[in-house]
Amino acid sequence: MSRKRDFVLLTAGILVGTVLAPTAAHAVSEVMAATRSYQPIYIDGQQVQMEAYAVNGNNYVKLRDVGQIVGFEVYWDGKAVQIVSDKPYTGLPPVQAPAPADEDYSAQANPSTFSAELTPAIYNAVRYTVVNQDGIMTGQEPVNMGPNVTRNSSLDNALAGMGHYPIYELLYRDNGYVCNVRYPEAYHEAAAHTQGFVDSLNGLDDGEKVEAICWYVVDHITYDTTYAGPNKVLVQDGEIPGSCMAYSASFQFLCNRANIPCILLSSQTHQWTMVYVDGQWWDVDATSADGTSPEDRHLVHVMTDPSERYGSEYVDQDPAATLFAQEALVPGSTK
């Protein structure tokens, strides 16, 4: 075990940035010249073949090559390099087994979430879909809600408030309703077009991400009474006309891409969003933020406490749906 540890300590500092983080590697390549290195490498007295490069007088090798030859696991999990010293090398992140379909997620939720209409059984079905991202379209059997689910109700409003990409929806199946999840093809282009912006959020805390997303949306919409969805707003680099629904839906789309829990809220005359950051839900109204000059944006509180709402345009039409959506995304977040 000690030879693994010593070798990892020797190489980890020079390998992680250059092999598994392309952005960092690009930055290094701008200031350092790399050439192929043919210096012999030995492990326990046996010569091994590893691709190496000489940079600034040092030999650089790939961490995954070391793991494969020495015999320890190393992989990229999408956020960080993971090294497991007592497992053999595969180079692949472990596959997470889905939670059992009969798990009682409702035990984690705020009891006020539930009513005669929005039952714990319905919550379990929706939460199962959120956790596992499994639906009929994936081949995974989602949880059946039973035959007594009411359509065009708070449940429909809650699912609609949870997002456009992914979208959660009720489907009738086997004499009852199930909660299905899918990523509509109409939004694929918006996801691809904004990937660079989403990547630029790496390294920011969640509050900073929310602010950056808000201003990004503001810079892509000019207020108008017509609706333009994320599949229109986020596929171009200029500004297009859009109503409050265009601002809120586009903002939520990017929050979902950045793993920020976000829901839509509506009054009789307005739509805005809530995000879960630093242990609480905050209001974000990108529509009202528009019109702020770039030099004054640092003075604007993008996230505000819901207790500060004022006026009829911020009277939630369906508080039960809002509570259900909040708890479906973040159990216990409203206690």
C-alpha cells in the first residue's frame, strides 16, 4: 500500500490539472512548452511504459496511467478527481443504484406538504422520479400514484412549476397515474448553446451563480407582453422580446442546468421564481431586475426574502403547489 501512496503523492500535484481539467491544461500550455519525454520509468525495479512529457525540467505523466499500472482506482466524477487507493483501476465512476421504488421519501418532507389531494403516496412517486430521473421513456418503471389522482389541480401546477428541462408530467398507465420525467428535444439546442455559460459558473458559490444567471437572462430579453420560451431566448446571443414568463422560464432553465433548485410561481398578473440557496428559499424576479444598468447591478439584491413581497402581483395563486414543488426538489426545506 505504501508504494501506491508514495507514487500518488509524487504525481498527483502535476497530473490533476494537466490531465483531467482541460481548461487548466490549456492555461498551462500557454506559458510552458511540453515535449515528449523518453526517460525510463521503473516501478518496484520493473521498467514500465508510460506516456510522459517534459515541462519546465519536470516529467509529467497521466494519473490514470499510474493508477492502471500501480493498481489503484482514479476517475473523474464530473466535479473532481477521485482516487480510491484500495480498489483496482477501472477509470470509471461507480454506478449509483436507484433507490427502491417503495422508499418512503415522505418521511423527510414537511408534514404540511400533504393534504387529501397531495398525499404522501403521490409525493413518493414524484420524489422517486426526481431522485432517480427515471420515467417511462427510460425503461424504468416509475411509482404508480393510484387511480384517484386529480388532473388540472395543485399537483399539475406543482409539476409544471418544477421545470421545463427536465419536465415532470403525469401519464396514465396501468389504471393509475405515474410521474414521468423527460428532457424535451425542443430544448436541446438551448442546452447546447448555453453550455459555455454554464461551465463558466464553476467555482462560484450558489448565490453568485444565481446572480450571474439572472443578469445573463436580462441581457437576452427585452420586456414585451409576448411569450418566448427558453428554446427561443437561449439559442441566440442578442435580445428578443419576452414577457415575465420568458424571464422566469429562461432563468429556471439555467438554474436547472447549474444544479440550483428552482421553481416557478404565478399570480394573476405575474410570474417569478424561487431558488434554494444557503438553506432557504429566496424569491428571484429577473423581470423586475431588467432595466438596471450594468454599472449598478452590484447594488441590486437579486435574491430577496419571500416575506418582503408586496402588492397583488406577488400573491401566489397556488401556495399548496408551491410547497409541494419545494419539498419535491429539496425535502424538509420548508420546515
